[in-house]
Amino acid sequence: MTDPRIEAAARAMFATTEGEHTWDSLQTHYRNVWLKMAHVALAAADAVVAGTSPETITIPEVRNDRPIPGKGGVDG
């Protein structure tokens, strides 16, 4: 089960976007993207409240080992 704070933040972030979809109509993949963004945002906000330097924030659940494709599918 998702932390209620993370789901509430994800729903609020999603609600500010324009589009034809609702939260309940989102495919699992896209819902998970919003949940990950909300998780990162809340971790950063919690770190500020705790007085932790932003440089020390780590989110192990977010993968960063995938290349980011550039235009034409070529990695930049």
C-alpha cells in the first residue's frame, strides 16, 4: 500500500495538469510515475524541515541507472 501522504501529493500534482484522464483512469505505469515524483518531492520537503542539506537526500527506490535517450533514440 502506498503511503497516504505520497498518494495525496501525487493526486494533487496530477490534478494540476490538463488532460483528458482522471487519476482513476490512469494506467498503472503512469500512476507509478506520479507516485515516484510525489515521493521525491515529499522527501525533499521533509529534509528541509529536518534541516538536512539537499545534497544528502537519497531516494533508493528511484532508479538512475538507465540512459536518457536523446533525439532520434541516440543517447546524449
